[in-house]
Amino acid sequence: MNEREIRIIEAAMRLFIRYGVKRTGMNDIASEAGISRQTLYNAFANKDAVLQATIRLLADKVIADIEAGLKKADGLGDQLDVIFKHIAIEHFDLMHTSPNAEDIVAGFNASSQNELEEGAQRNIEVISRVIGPYASEIEENGLTVAQFADFVQRSATAAKYNAKSRKHLLDLLGALRVSVLKVTGGT
């Protein structure tokens, strides 16, 4: 993405958080980004395209943040903490700072669901790489690394959307962390 597209997406993200996806229009996005409607439409055909690009940019940031954190992490437990921070905790915090969190989630349509799934697949690839060294322990428990990575990612995501509070989210992720460490024998 070029600088103009990133500026548009950042403006759209601010509006989606402030007003929700449904109540944010292309005029609002153009105004927030400080560009004309035509410039916006030259970059993105419609709001769905802006939403998809927003999800893609957030997914890119999550992966970059995880990779940076993993370089400093010591042991599987610390690696899981990094992963959970970026795929669940930060998003939970962001969603709960928005008075329109429900509308943001409801604003995801079929095309944005595809972007969310692609982001989830990228997270699963990172988790697979992190737990890969424990493949024999995972297989002793009747799972493949791919199955277990998918389970871990989807469990963390479900916790993010279903937790009643931040403390509840941390408790759920703590239980998931213990489970992964038990299955892998990691520390």
C-alpha cells in the first residue's frame, strides 16, 4: 500500500471505531483523511474495499508485532504471551474503547470475512512455527501441529470476542496458555 492508501485506512479506522462501520460513509472517510471524494474513489472503489484494506493492514501489523516480540521472547510460554497479546488482548482493548464495538463486528460482511480468515491463517502459520519444535509431543496427544495451531488461534480469537471483561479475557488466555504448555511439555 502506498502512503495515501495508508492515510485513508487510518482515517477510516478512526471513524469505524468512533461511529461504527455502518454509520461511516465514504464522504466521512474522505473528510477525515483530508482528501476529495474522487481521490478516495480512485484509491478504493467503495466502503467494502476500504474495510477489507483496513483488516489487511491490521493483520499486517499484528504479524509484524508478533515477529518483533518473538525475537525477544524466551521459551514457549513467553512466545505464547506475545502471540496472545497481539491477536487477542490488544484487539479486545481497542474494541472496548469504542462505543460502537458491536457495530464494528456487525459491519463485517462476506468479503471482509474473507480478509479476517486470511489474517487468521497468517496467525496460524506463526503459531505452527512456534509450536513446531514440539511436534512429537503434540502428536503423542493425537493432534497434528496444524490442528493444534488452528485450535490455539481460534480459541484465542473466541476468547477475545466472548470475554466478559479484560480480566476474564486474561483468565481465558491463561487457561489456553497452560493447556498449550501441558500438551507440548514446553516452558
